[in-house]
Amino acid sequence: MDIYLIRHTKVAVSQRICYGASDVELDELAYDAQSEKIKTCIGNTGNTLFFSSPLSRCRRLAVDLASYPGAGEQSANSGSVIFDDSLKEFNFGDWELKAWNAIAAEELNPWMADFVNQKPPGGENFLELSNRVTQFWNQQIITPSHASENIAIVSHGGCIRAFLSHILGLPLQNAYRLHLDYGSVSKVSMQNKHLTVSYINR
């Protein structure tokens, strides 16, 4: 079974703005080209089960991919997507939609030094994000016996880095050394619950 970890396409938000759990708009100019590139990667997967973050920047892409001929054509549930809150992006709490340079240094600096354990006010740390996506992984991907041949997970940069860190045994503090473009696909193969990373950020 192949598992595709798909990051949503480019958003219409400046990189100078802190956003994670907020529901932000997509960059419409980038959407078509980036979604077509994703379809090239997963277009011949046949019977595919789709999971997605419920945030709109993932929801739209997941529904489009699940309805794409070739992605789910052999499935009785073609076009359907299972949405799961565990796949939401990092929750920055009180920092959401603030400019990074507007966040007080006494709040930001400790988090920058140890984002794995330190929390933004009202938010979560990366360890908590990792725990929830790992629980999703174990309960929804590893434990069940899926009738589908393949699985696609449409999510966010933080979640996909947490998945890959878990699979590869990377320390969480090194997760952001994994570069993931908007609209990128990373592929994991599973045979008898043994996992192999085929590629990252294609």
C-alpha cells in the first residue's frame, strides 16, 4: 500500500504573518498548476482512501483529488473524503494572524528556542501536534485493515513533518529541516506494517 502525504497549495497570506489553525484563503493563481502537479503524482493510484484536514485550504484540494478520474475510480466511495481534526495545522493560539514582528520578544524567543516543548499563549507546542498526528496514524492508517489499495492524506506542513519525523525516527527539533513546498507530495510505502519513505517533497 502506498500512502501519499500531500501539503495544500499556496495560501494568499504573507509569510510575515503567523497562521496555523486559522482558516485562510488559497492563492487562486497558484491553485490550478499546483493541484495538477499533485494529480500527476497520484493520478494512477486506483482505489484510494482520502483523509483531510477540515480547514478549507485542505478541504478543497482533497475533494478535487478524490473526484479526479484515476484517483478513486475503482472505489464505491469515489469523491468522498474523511475529515479529521487531528490533521489540522499547528495551533498558534493568541499569535494567529499576527505579524511575526508584532509578537512580543519575551513570548516569541523562548518558543523559537524550543518550539517542541514551549507553547504560544493559548496554543499548542510541536510535541502536542506530533502526539495527535501519531495517534491518527496509528489508529487510522496502521491498525485498520484497509480495503483500499492506497491512502492519500491532505494536510499541512507541520503535520506532514510530524508524520515523517515519526516514520524516520527524527528528533522533533529537526522536523523543520525537512523542506516541504506548497502543493508537494511525499510518498510512504507500507508492506506488512513495515514503512519505507519513497520520496519527500515531489
